Amino acid sequence: MSVSLTGSDVVVVGGRIFNGVADGDYAVLDFDNDISAAKVSKDGNTIFALNQTGFLGKLTMRLLRGSPDDIFLNSLLQGQRNDFSAMQLLKATFTKRIGDGAGKVANEVYVLTNGLFKKLPGAKSNAEGDTEQSVVIYEIWFTNQGRTIA
């Protein structure tokens, strides 16, 4: 029987540990594209190709609107908007702590480099008390990543 206990995850972007997180999935790292392609032709001949876009990762952060973490990312975003050519590419780490139920803990660590903001964060107002109006969402692209479990 295998057990996986997770908790106390740590997300670092631009050297900052994020604590002003919202509810639910406050940090999600996705890789939307395939890393390889294949085609089969007549007589079973097969062509394989590496798809470099498969290594493009998207980190989505849900933060408390107006928190110090929101202010920090917004300042980096403004730097990207003000002088795109001078933007210093972002680095990030996404660390998940994984316990085995017997006291042993491993760290799953994604190291992300060459990051830029994908979208401007939006906003909403709601007269019925929708809590989403207090959440700001950032999407950051990273072109290089590595994953280790130790």
C-alpha cells in the first residue's frame, strides 16, 4: 500500500515566498502542449518529432487582491509593460512536500526560468458578496523547467 501526504507547499517567484494566497487552487502549474508528436503512415512507418512547445509552462497564481504579494507581482508586471526589452526574466520554484505516512518526507521541486507575464489581471465587482472580487489572478509563462523528487 502506498500513501501520499501533501501540505506546506512553497511557491517562490522572483525570489519572494508567497503567503498572501487566496482560497482553492492558489498556485497551478500546467503544461498544455504535448512534448512529442507522432504519425503513422503506410506499412506502419512511424515519424516521431520533439515538440519544444510542450516545455512551455503556465503558472497561475490566485492571490488576495491588494496583498503585499499582489503589489510585488504588479510591480514586476509594470516593469514588463514599461520597457519590455529591459524586462528581467522571472525565475520561480514550486515545491510540494510529500509524506509517506511513516515520517519520511520527499520534496517535489519544479525549477522554472525565463518567465514573463501572459495576461493582465482582471477585476470584478459584485453586489451579492461574491468572494472572487477579492482575488487577483496572475498568469506567468515559463519556457524552461526541471522537475526533481528527492
